[in-house]
Amino acid sequence: MYRSEQYSTWIDASYLIISAQMRGKEPIEGRFDLVIRAKRPDKRKRDLDNILKALSDILVKCGVVEDDHLCESIHICWTTSGDPCEVEIYPI
């Protein structure tokens, strides 16, 4: 799989942000539910499912979750306010 320079830059920046947020917190082991709210960046057509795989991969890479195959349910939606992307993870 080819990863663009833009995607690689996003992975690196996301890793730093998520790792900082995880300091002192335990990773989620086992099954979990995932809630994602993404802010539409502009008027161009975007697919929510394109966001999902990248987020799942970075959550595993940062050690937030044990493995993304343990995700039991996913709720993902567009929002018009807030941060560019908000993720909530609920252990089961």
C-alpha cells in the first residue's frame, strides 16, 4: 500500500497528540465500542468510511486499544462544530 506524504505527516502528528493524551492512562484491553465525530473540513464530497481505517490504525499504533478487531460497534457521524475529530472509546 502506498501512503502519501500528507498521510504520513498526519500519522506522525496524530501519534504525538494521542501519545501525549495517553500519558498516565491505561490502554483499553479487550472489546470496546467506538464513537467518532468528524467535522466536515469544506464543501467537497467526503466519505466517513475513509476516516475510520486511519483512526483505527493510529489507535492501535499508539497503544490506546489492544487491536482494532476487538471493536464491537462503531458510530461515526459528521458534525459542524468542535474539534476536527473527536473519538470516544468505551470498554465493554
